[in-house]
Amino acid sequence: MRIEILGCSGSVLSGFDTMSILVDGKILLDAGSVMSTIGVDRATGIRTVLLTHPHIDHIKELPFLVDALYTHKAKGIRIIGSPQTIDALKAHIFNGLIWPDIAELDASSDFISLEHVPGGVFEIEGMEVKAFPTNHTGGAYGYVITENARSVLFSGDTGYHPGLFELVGELGSNLAACFIEASFPSRMEDLARITQHLTPSLVAKGLDGVAAPGTRVILYHIKPAYLDEVIAELPRGFEYVRGGEVFVV
């Protein structure tokens, strides 16, 4: 599994791109910065978009991706998210006012579909995918993607939630990597809790005694203004990304 961090920041700032992670060139996890980072040629290879939730830093380039795919006559594109996420896209983005209505573009019904996350484990591009609810805006999800018994967890945006860390424990040694958000430094824990985000100390608390020794813990969605502070607080063995990294697991 090839994981390419197109963007991973919790806000827009020069030199920082918002959430988009590309898996094997075909599965896009969130669409905050896809078109501005990889361009049209590579973007047209994307066949599935998994959305964690509809906040702007996670969807802001989705309309431009849809435009590129439509122009290049792509077929069978799937945009998958919770019912709340899909409803938000239809009502507030692809509504014929902010951006063209996808239903009008898809007159032949073979270009693109907006789909609710299936229950349980489902298959995409030969990989197993499982969505799990997170403690963020209504309908927010994280995802576990598994190939050849090796799993990678993407927390999406989330506040402190025991269920997230229990899932890490359940995956055990099969969990190759855990990408987990840490938007704010630990001194801002009150704000993190109010806005339903995490800090390095909250991540460390949740993973203490839970993550298997071989699991890589990689923090993302760091607010650019606090990047240096968050990095300085990383527990031993924790990693972080700021965009452009590639992982093969």
C-alpha cells in the first residue's frame, strides 16, 4: 500500500496544504488539496474519494477534482461519506449555485455517484475498508484500510474518544500505521476539547499501553501556526507529517 500525503494541515497557510491523502494512486482520503498538489494527469487516475466529514479544509478542492474527472470523461467515480456528509455536499456545494449539480452532470448515470458509507467492511480497489465514527462534527468518520492483512488507520478529525483507541488495540500487530490528528499543542487542550480535536498529550494518553510495538504513530492535521510547538511535544517514537511524504506499508 502506497500512501502519499498530498496535504495534511489543519488550516491554510503559505507552504501548507489541507487534508488529502492518496492511496495507491486511486483512492483519495479527503479532498482538501488534491488538484493543487498533483495536477490533472495524476488526479484523473482517482476512482474513489473517501470523505471523513464536510468541513472546508477536507473538501475544498473536491469540486475541481470532479471538474477534471468529468472533462476527461471518467466513469464509475465514487464519492463516499456519511449521510450527513453527502447531504451537506448536495445542499451546499453541488447545488447548482456554488457549483454545478452533480445529478445534472451525471445524466447517463455512469460518471459519478455520491454514496453513503456501507456498513461493516467493504471493498475498494482490492482493499478492505472499514469506517468508524469519530468525535467531531455530526457524521464524521475515520477509516481503516487493509491490504494483505496489514492495516492503516486514519483518524480523521476527532476529539478524545475511547472508541478510537480501543480500535487501535483491537487491530493489534496488524496495524502498520496509525495516522491520528493533533491539531493543537497541549497547552490548548481546553480549545481542543471544545472544537473536538486532539493534542500530543491527549494522543499519548489514549495510546498508552494500547498501540502494538510495531505500529507507527504519525500525527497529522496540525495547525500550521502551532507546528513547531506540537513537534517539540511529540512523545518518543511518534512521527509527524507536514505534506509531501510517501509511506509504503
